[in-house]
Amino acid sequence: MPSKMWSVVDLLDWTTGYFQQHGIPNPRLDAEVLLGHLLKKSRLQLYLHFEMPVFQEHLTPFRELIKKRIAHTPVSYLTNRKEFMSLDFYVDERVLIPRPETEQLVETILTAETENFQRLLELGTGSGVIATCLAVQHSEWEIVATDISESALAVARKNAEIHACTAQIKFLSGDLFEPVAAICANGDAQFDWIVCNPPYIKNTERDTLRPDVRDHEPEIALFAGNDGLDVIRRLIAEAPKYLAPTGKLILEIGATQANTIRTLLEAESAYATYKLFKDYAGKERIVLASVP
Ligand SMILES: C[S@@+](CC[C@H](N)C(=O)[O-])C[C@H]1O[C@@H](n2cnc3c(N)ncnc32)[C@H](O)[C@@H]1O
């Protein structure tokens, strides 16, 4: 960045061009979000202060953000912020950045007919967005949220604190159902819902991913064996043991996995019914299976 007196608009124009040269997909948007983050202004406020000078105290950290962005660090890790279901969440490299398609998973649960009190288990909570949004919407629900990554759980706890629902969510660490096996052993603490947005990318697809994802998001949150189904297979097989009568398993799945998942569910006699839901692009991305 050349040495000169910079205004907001000059800086945005220069950064947009620089991001473009480096193949950053949304150069103007990223420039605005990063500068707004640093100056503590919304994008609209930046437009209202286009001619405002930007001084060295902000230029130096802005240069650092630019460097990290051209190394494909996702914007959300640079701002430590991601909006999900209209709530603000803290994120960093310990967790997957919540995706818009996962909002549909939460909406499907919220629109299902449910009785007042529900006991819900979220496996692989990551940043905790699913468990936290459900807790915010239903303060009467009892929620257990788990993850195999202790460092992800630290982020999830932070988000539960931000949204004042730590008392409602019990966080446990461990491999899939292992942390709840003891609670459920006597059969009287089973769940009405088991929800999971599992890792479902094939190991062999690593090279096809955008560098933002491949080089920065946690591997454990992305990959699930050679066919991407290592975690989903276990979820489908093990969930019935932990579901209350008429309990439901709801999962986000990969865009090409629906048919294999139908086969897995049909082979599992514990399920009474199942349904797949399409996303806005017409792909079946949510599966909801119920036990009798
Ligand atoms: C795709 S991310 C989903 C994160 C968050 N729930 C969301 O929707 O944004 C998958 C999460 O599952 C966790 N995970 C992966 N394998 C697991 C396992 N065997 N047991 C428990 N959690 C696991 C990862 O650490 C990661 O946080």
C-alpha cells in the first residue's frame, strides 16, 4: 500500500483492486467488511464517511488484515464474527464458519410440531450456533451439545455465554455418542431430538476445495473418510439407541449423498419414517428420520 494520505474511499478502491489481482472472490465486499471492522463502522456508515481520512493507527493493522486475506484467511476469522439466524456469533480458526444452509437445519427443527419440553442432543456443535439458536428460541428445552474437539467447545461455550444460555446447554467433549452413553445407560434420559451437521466431505475432494476452506478451517470439521460418510454411517446406526419414543434424528448431508443415505436408512429397521428436505438450490441437504 503506497504511503500517502488515505481516505475511506481511496482505501476501499485500492484494496478492492489488490484483492482482485490476488483472485479474492468478493473483493469490494471483503474490503468494506474488513475496513468497517477496524474502524468500528457498518458498511453503510463507511459510505456516509467516504471522505474521512484514515490514519496510521488504522492503516498498520489494516495492512495486516489485507496480507492475511490474500493468504486466503476467511473474512470471518479476521473479524471473529459470523451472523447465523440473525444472531451474532464469535468464530475463530478453532471452529467451522457456520454456513447459511445450516440455518435450514435449525428452521426445520423449529417448524416441526413439538411439545413444550424437548430434550435435544447436538453432536459436533463446533461454534455452538445450532444449540445456541435453539436455546434462545426455546428456553424450556434441555440441550446437550458435544464435540470431539475441546478447542471448538471453548468457542461454543463462549457463544452460549454471549447469548445468555449457558445454564440451558450442557457441553460435553468426546467422540459422537460416547459422552452421553453414561447418561442414557439407564434408558430414562433419552433425547427427543438428535441433531448433527457432521463432517461429510470426501478425503479425496480436498484439492477441489477453495483455499479459504482447505487451508484454514479445521480438518476434523470437514472430512469424513474416502466416501465422506464415515460419521453419518455411525450416526444413523447408533442414534436409535439414544432416541426417546417418536424421537427424531436430523442431519445436514452433502449435496450428492441423498441416495446413499436413503439406502442406509432403509437398511436400519429402527427407523419408522424418514424424509429428505431440499435446500434453496433444489438439492436434498437435510434428512429427518424418526423412530416409532
Ligand atoms: C461440520 S462441523 C459443524 C459445526 C457446527 N455444528 C455448525 O453447524 O456450524 C462438524 C463438527 O463436528 C465435530 N466432529 C467431527 N468428528 C466428530 C466426532 N467423531 N465426534 C464428535 N464431534 C465430531 C467437529 O469438531 C466439528 O466441530
